[in-house]
Amino acid sequence: MKNQSEKTAVGMFKSSTILAFVTLVCVFLLAGTWKLTADKIAQQHQQAVLNSLNRILPVTSYDNLILNDYIEISAPGFFKHSNPVRVYRARKQEQPVSLVLQFTTSEGYNGDIDLLVNIDTNGIIVGVQVTKHRETPGLGDDIDSRRSDWISDFTGHSLNSPDSKGWTVKRNGGYFDQFTGATISPRAVVKAVRRALEYEATNRQRLYQLPSEAPEHPQTDNYHGVVQ
Amino acid sequence: MSTSLDTAPGWREILTNGVWHNNAGLVQLLGLCPLLAVSNTMVNALGLGLATLLTLVVCNLLVSLLRGIIRPEIRIPLFVLILASVVTVIELAMEAWLYELFHILGIFIPLIVTNCAIIGRAEAFASRNRPLAAALDGFATGLGFALVLLLLGTARELLGSGTLMQDAELLFGSMGKSLSVVVIPDYRGFLLAVLPPGAFIILGLLVAGKNAMQARSAKLLLANQPASE
């Protein structure tokens, strides 16, 4: 009887030692891989953010390090979404050029749509991009610039052109096209862009002047950031 | 653990088992969640297929190497530990070198951990066989899984959007651009094939096709040797 329990104890000790040893090896393996890839991942992440910004922000229009020059504002009442709005500030020789608002709307057909809207100092749209969405393939996903160039229709427009009645889709008496079989996705984008214009118009001065919130070496410590 | 070296299956048997007779996707119907979710395009299917294949080979190899010290009562936690570590290493490597594809495949890369086909192979094969055979078994099972994924991805992309290897540069870099082919120009698209129901229907057809082929060859075999059994 005693022998039996002694055997069990030895077995348990052996088992837990093996388990602990393998765990330790795995921990070192993971730590090593992380160390090897962390810099590369941070760099890839920055590049991805920069790529999506540069799709709507002409590279020659600004000369500041734009990834180091942003602020985050929380205006869930205005944007009707709990995600904070990130505002990148493009400047040339210290002079304001345009603001890129990165925000989310929840009014898509299939949930959240992430947007980038670039607005110059006169409140005119330089470019709009949808960076993330789950709209129906073949119907609502024409809001994506890889599927159609519908999104480029916004360029050149502002709060006065079209007037406030025009800031919706044609079906609702507005200026912007909807798609065959899909009204909700384009309407959500039009509404969201208009909201961005309104916010920018009332806060322009403040948005350019607030001190940047970017850490000294941005993105190196949160490579899993949600910007995309 | 018993290491039945004398009865260890030959490499030919291991390969045909993993790819055909015991195919993870078509016969065992394991790992269906990623199989159905990520097979909407060929590139997505290839990306996940290769990641799963690599996981299976490395995992089987490690489990087989450790089979001498693995005790039965701790084998499941050990398998899970090894599997999770391998997948995390692959996940980090993909994020570092295949950043865009990694973000398209999203949650399905870490979810390779939950693919029961992998832990199944560790338990049923790798923990009882020599490292080389175990690695080959992982390769065969992974190949079988990846082929089904690729077949589904090809069918869905072709039917759904009339293209093949769209966005190939995500996987092969700038050289991949030339791999993309528009098979049906000005195709209006067939939504059902792109959406999840299309995945179920096409997978069902694949399973049926495989069963029909097997039934036919069994019949032929029977006709050739009527006396046996």
C-alpha cells in the first residue's frame, strides 16, 4: 500500500518536472522568436499605416513625419462610435496642409466600416479611403477602392458642395450614387464623411494646434495596434 | 509508449493515407472552420494551407522526438503546449514577413491551434513513431488538408469572381502579380460561391466526388476478384 502511494508520488514528480522543463523550453523559444521579429513587425506596421495614408495624401504635399504627428480625440456622441478618432496632421514647412481623420462608423450593412478622410485647410476633401469593412462581396463592397472607384467621387467636395440636402445617396434625394442592390453601405460612407467634414470645420484650429500624442518612437511597443 | 517499429507503416502508405484515404478535410471532416472560412480565394487558401502544413510537420516532429519522455497522464497538455508554441512562432514570422496576408487571414492563423486534425495526428501517430515517419505523416496530412483548401479556393474564386490567383503578390511578393489571371472578363460575380453557404455546398460536392470515385474503384476491385471474401 505504502509502496503504491510512493510510486504515485514519484510518478507525479517526474510528470511535473517534464511538464515544467518543456514549458521552459517553449518560453525561451517564444521569447527568442519575439525578439527576432519585433522590430520587423513594428516596421511593417508603420509601413502599412503609411501606405494607407499615402493613398489619399499626395506624398509631395507634406514634409513632416506624419506618423509622429497625430492626436486622438474621443467624440462618441458626434461620431456615434466608441472608437477614438485619430487625426494625422500633414504640414509643409511647419504650415498646416491637411488633416487625415481615421475613424469608424457602425452604420454599415454588416457592422463597422473604418475610414480615412483627408481634408485640406479650406474644408475641401482631398481623398477618402475605406480601410476595413465587412460589406457584402459583390454588392456593398464597391465602397472599397480595390473594387470600384466610387470612393474617389468625394474628392473636391466640401460641406457647401453639395449643400446639406445633397449629402446623402441619390435614392434619398442626395448627390452621391448608390449601387445596384446596395444602398446602405454607400449611404453609411456618405454620412460618415459628412460627419468628418463637420467635425473638422468646427475644430480646425484646435486640431492643428494640439500637441502631438505620438510616443517618441511610435508603434515599437504596440505592434498589435488596430490601425489598418 | 509502445514504439511499434516492426509494424511502422511505409512512406507510401503514410502519404496515401494522409492525402487520400484518411484526408483531414474530406474523410475525417476535421478543421472545417478554417477550411470553410478562408477558402474564398486561392491565395487565402494557399496561405492557410501552407501554414497548417508547416505546423503539422514541426509539431509531429517535436512530439515524436519527445515521445521517450512523454508520460501518458501529461501527454495532452504537452501536445497543446507544443502546438501552441509552434503556431505562435509561425504567427510572428508571418506577421513579420507576410504582413498583409497575415492580416487578411486574421484570427485563423492563431486558430490553427484548435484544428483537431493536428492534435489528432500527434496522439494517433507522432507519439508512437520515429521522427522521420512522424514528420512525413505531418507532411502528408498537411498536404491533404492544403489540397482540399486549394481546391475549394479555386472553385470559389472562379465561380464567385471569375479570377484565379487574385492578389497573388500578398503571398509571392511583386513577382506574384503576373500569376493573377482574369478567366472570365466582365464577370458579374456569383455571390453564393463567395459566401459561407457556397463553401458548404462545394465541400459537399467534393466529399461526394471522392466517395463516388472510391465506390467505383471498389466495384472494379470486386469485379476483378469475385472469389475473395
